[in-house]
Amino acid sequence: MSSTRDYYEVLGVTRDADEATIKKAFRRLARELHPDVNRHDPDAEEKFKEAAEAYEVLSDSDRRATYDRYGREGLRSGGYAPNFDAFGSVSDIFEAFFGGGGAFGDLFGMSGARGGPVQGGDVAVTAEIELVEAAGGAKVEVSYEAVEVCEHCHGNGAEPGTPIETCPRCQGTGQLQAVSRTPFGQMVRTAVCDVCHGEGKVARDPCKVCRGRGRKVERPKVKVDVPAGISDGQRIRIAGRGHAGDRGGPPGDLYVLIHVREDPRFVRDGDDLVTAVDVSAPLAALGTTVEVETVDRGPVEVEIPAGTQPHETVIVRGAGMPSLRGRHSGNLRVLVNVVVPRHLSKDQRELVEQLADSMTEHNLRSDEGLFGKLKRAFGG
């Protein structure tokens, strides 16, 4: 397989990208394209080989310089030719680039040397909840795709009761060697055997359920306890519910990303909630009591003091969101929207005119300066 696209385009990096950026881009693509967990895309293996070819060139300073100056023709004339088809599987290519640890070893930061236990990969999934559920806590069920140990063969890849024999391809070593040409001579790479995947042994009669892989993709369901006070975008970690480990390694973890839907009644500000209430100008002048919704207590009565000005805020202590640590709750901030009456009747107009004529400087004077008025008007 040989890519025809620009190597920088394949990895999604600029031509001046440094070594760390190139490696990070390849790691990201490897996660997305690895066929073991990307079975829905039949082209995933070819896409991964394309990315591996681009990484092999751009991660080598001499090859990269040749490519930048002369393109693929310069690489070919210098003796370089991608030879990924000589490897038995994608796992071999992972091994060639990242050494011991198998397909998910060094690439994804998992523990385990060749032949030893390898921890499974993590899984991420999103769950949506309402604001009231975020306030009181909730239990949600999530489903996701994960690689699990085959229950039929218990992970050994053989039909129950049938023997497991020495791998005929690698003669029990679990490794293969592939030789490729470079501008500086031949390079020998050691790769995991594509038949036994590094085990050195294979099943005489492969498991009919998992086809000898010892693992299969399932879609488990998990009930997740969402703590009261959680915010939009926070994650919940559930240990041991990710992809199954390899060669007896522990499974990865499940990360549940919480999305809290917007509530038309409130705006969240940390642990505080902000809401608004309409109060007519006469009642704001006289003072009144209004009913305001809370997130989890039902409606409460809030006193609006006489002379309340537009955009002033009344605080309801402890009626906001609970702290995630459970120490306290935020407040409910009630923004008073003073409504000037419209469409007055004749009698109402006369009353308002009488009120306006009776106003004095004492009624209209404010101790608040211009800066304070502007700050309040803009929600400061």
C-alpha cells in the first residue's frame, strides 16, 4: 500500500510541525483507525497504513528533508519504499513503530512488555441530564461499544476442549522479522506475529464465536450514579468498564461525559442560579411579594422591597445548586425586571398623571452614581 496524498495532509499537520506535534497527530489517528475497535469502517486498515507511511517519513529527519525537497520521487530514488504489506497485520506495524506492548502498548501509554499483561483501553461516552437532575443527583444508563473477553472460549481463542499448539508461523517465538530498504541501507524490524499475536501459540480449532481472537466487540449497558451538583462538561470515571485487557491484563476505564441540558427558567453561574421576575413599576415602588420557581424546592415567595430599581437583584440564600463536595449550596439570584405599564386606560392615565405631578426631587433622587447605574444596567 502506498499513499498518494501529501504526508502532511494525511497527518493533519503543517509543514513546519515539530517532532512532538507529528507524533501526537499519529497517535490520534492510530486511536481512530485501529481496526480492532473500528470495525464499522472497512477502510480503517488502509487508512491506518497510509498514516503509518506518512509518520515513518515525517518522523525521520533525513527522510523528511528529502521529501520536503524532492517529494516521493526523491524518496524512491534514494531507495525508500513503504513495505507495510510485508507485515502480517496492523498489530505488526504498531509493534514496528512503538516497540513492546502490542497493538495498544506504547502507543496508548499502557503497561506490559511483550508477552506480558496489557491493560485495556479507556472508553468515553456522553450522557445528557436535566438541570433538576444535576441539582438532586440522578442515575442514568449508558450504552457503548467495548472489546470484551469472549465468554465462549474464555479468551484463549480455542473451541472448548480443543488443544492449543505452537504457532507454525513464528515457531513459538511470537515475533517476526521484516527487512525494508532505506537510503542508508537495510533496516530490520521485529514485529509481533500476525497469527498468534505474540503468544507463540495458536488454537487448533479457533473459537466459532470470536473466530479465534479471544475477544469480541459488545455493547454493554451501565447504570451511572450522577452526583448532585455536577456541572456541564464534567466527567465521571468508572473503573474497569473499558476495553478488555490483553494476555490477562486489567480492563480500561469508562469515562462518562455529562451534558446538562439548558433550563429555560435559570442560568447557572457556578453554584448560583440566576432567574428573572417581572414586577410592574407601581408595585416596585410600593414593594410587593412575588412567587419564584426554584430548581428543586418548588415555588417560593420572594419579597421585593419598596423602591426596587430595574435590574436590582434579590438573593434567596441556599436555593441554588448544591456544591459537588456537599459542603453548601449556592444562592438563587432573582433579577427584578421592572415593567413600565403600557396601553393605559383613560382612568389609569389620569392616575399616573396625578402621580407624576406629585413627584418631588426627594422621590427621584438616587444615592447611586453614574458608574453604579451603568454597572447595574449591564448586569455587573
